[in-house]
Amino acid sequence: NTEFPRGVLNLIESLIEGQFFKEAIEELSTLQAHYIPPVCILHALLENVLQDNIDTFSGRYFHILSALLHLHPPWKSPAMSRYYLELFQCPTCMKGAWSLVEVLIRSCLFNESFCHQISENIGSKVLHLTLLKFFFNLIESEVQYLSQKLYDWSDSQNLKITGKAMLLEIFWSGSETSGLLTKPVNMLLEWTIYSHKEKCKSNDVFKHELAYLLTGILGAAIDYWIFLGLKMGRNVMRHMSDDLGSYIS
């Protein structure tokens, strides 16, 4: 992919500033097969989605994100992994991917406020759940890629992983030698257990979907840690049993 055309970038920025969101999204969509959208453009649109300024077109925004993931997955190169880490954060607070994951889960699970003042309405939690789904799809693509690589290589220690994966950066702060139950993984585990308790009390479709999604995110994180351990030649099951034993005790 060549660099995103400066003239088109300026045009889309002007359209967003003028609140011509339909036209901005259309311009972005037409170029997506040839260029990777700049993070600043996707953040500007997300900021307006969160403020409920473009509710009518939020579905098309998430279609752009889905197409982006399909065309340019995070495992494609170290640069793409960095791209998604920069992209998946609050466009206002810019505190990183884990911060956004945490605030989205707390909003969906406990009805807590967002990390900054946004338009709160009946559709906000659905929007936050949709962002969590995109996050799950992101990290699941990394796990599926590693799983296929392990399948292709009979000797797991010869498996080459280029760059730092999103999962590693988010849940283990980039350290390949960390134990399973880091603070983010512990928090995710607690939220997942709580979500299933809430799901069992209700037939609410939203609560059931959230429990399923958190289970998927937790599962992807654990799968990645196991794959990474196999690649490093660790006794994965012993490490896992030690960590889980410490958690239970």
C-alpha cells in the first residue's frame, strides 16, 4: 500500500469537520482497497460515533473496520500490529488499548460512565459492545494465525513470530516471560465470571452476548499465552496450573 493521498486526506478531514459524515465515509470506503486509512481519520469518525453524531452511519463505520481487518490483519507485519495498537484506544483520552477495553467492559457490565464525557443514550451500550466485538475479532485473528503456524511447524520451537503481537502488548506489557495471570488477565477473568453470574439471572440478550464475548476474549488471551509458551519451550501446563492454583487460593 502506498501512502494515503494528502489531497484526499485533507478532503475527508474537511468533510468530517463540516459534519458531512456520509460523504466522508463514502470517500474512505472507495479508497480502502488501495490504501490503509490513517488512524487520525478513523479516530475523528469514532469520536463522532461515540458522541452519537453519526448514529445513522455507525454501521458503515464498523463495516470499514471489518474490511480493514480482513485486508490488513494485525499479524501481517509488525507495522500493522503497531497500527492497531494506536487505533484501538479512546480517540479523546489516548491512554492505550487496555484502557479502552476496560472502559468498554465496565460500561457494558456495570453501567459505568465512559472515560470522558460522551452522549449517553439507550444505544450507547450497544455501541460499546460492538467495539468490544471488533477487539475480539482483532485478537482472535492473531490467535488463529499462530494456531495455523503451529500446525504447519511440527517443531514449535522453530516457530518464528515477528514483532510484538497486540495480545502480548495489551495483556503482558510486551514481556514474553510474564506469568499467565497478569493484572489485565486477572481483571478479565473476574469480569467474565461476573458476566456469567448475571447471564444466569436473566434472559436479557445483551447480557448473554456480553458473557459470550468476554469468554471469547479471555479464551483468546489464554490461547495466545499457551502458544507463546510452546514456542519458547516452556512447560505450559505446569505454569498454568501454578498460576490458577495461586488464583484459587
